[in-house]
Amino acid sequence: MADERLELFPVEGFATGIGYYLSGLDEVREQLREALVGMSDKQIGRRAVPGAHPIGGLVLHIGEAEWWWIKCVIAGRKMNDDDRRISHWDVLEDPDGFAAKGYSAQYCLDAIDGIRQRTRQHLASFSDADLNRLFTYERRGKTVEVSLRWILHHLIDHEAQHKGQILMLKRLLINEETAVSSN
């Protein structure tokens, strides 16, 4: 008998394949949540090293990207001011000004969890046959076609990559604070 068992089950209420992707998204989100445990508002808003983005900005960027893929690419919606506000559009454009916003880790998580709820609402009507459905968008003067399957995989990968980046930045911040306090 194993000491620990790790399994992945599809989220209930969705087509099985889509449910598995949502389950993967939820797993990475929980890992992101754990990465932010114990972080202060100051740490969330600070740059760990020159050129890096604040951790809170990266968290909101995860939601911003999810919003764009689901609402703009899949739903075919054009961004409006309300969309920009909800998704914290262009959150990474002003990394030095991010700290002035005073966002907490909980605020950032709540914001991206709200976007995830909207993602779920949108995907509730999709079937597994839709996983191979193609969606198009324009990028750098070219038309790009992507499947729903690719988008959902990309969202998992995108969040996982930023989670790793956030863990590294957190370690740098904590090491720097420990070094300063021991002097």
C-alpha cells in the first residue's frame, strides 16, 4: 500500500475531457495558492531583483492571460474597459508602480479565481468534441489557429511556469530579507 496516492479526476458537471483540463488547472492553482502563503503585501508588490516583475503582478497576469484566451479568443469578444478592469489588463506594463496599488496576495488570488469562475461558466456548454474545435486570432499580422485542447493545455503550462517563477522570486525576497535582518 502506498503512503500517498495522487490521482486526477475530471471536474464534475463538465464533459469528461474538459473536466480533466479543468482539474489540471485547479491543481496548478492550488500550488500557486500554497506558494503565496505567508507573503506580506510588501513582498507581493516588490521586485525581487531589477528587471523582475512583482509577484502580485505575475499572479494577476495569470488571470489576465486566462481572460484573453477564454473571452477574446474562444468567445471572440473585443476588449472593453470593463474587461480591462476585471482582468487587470497590462498589469505587467508598470512593474515599479505595482506596489503603490497595495494589492495583497489574497486580493490577487481572489481576482484570478473570479476569472476562473467565468472560465468555468463559459466552458460549461462545451463538449469533448469541441476540444478539437479551432479558434483564430491575429498576432503580428498573421492569423493563428488554435484548438480548445491547445488553449487549455497552454493555460495549465502558463500558470505552472509563472508559479515556478514566483517560487524563485519568493526565495530571493526571503533570502534578501534574512540577510538584511542578520546585519
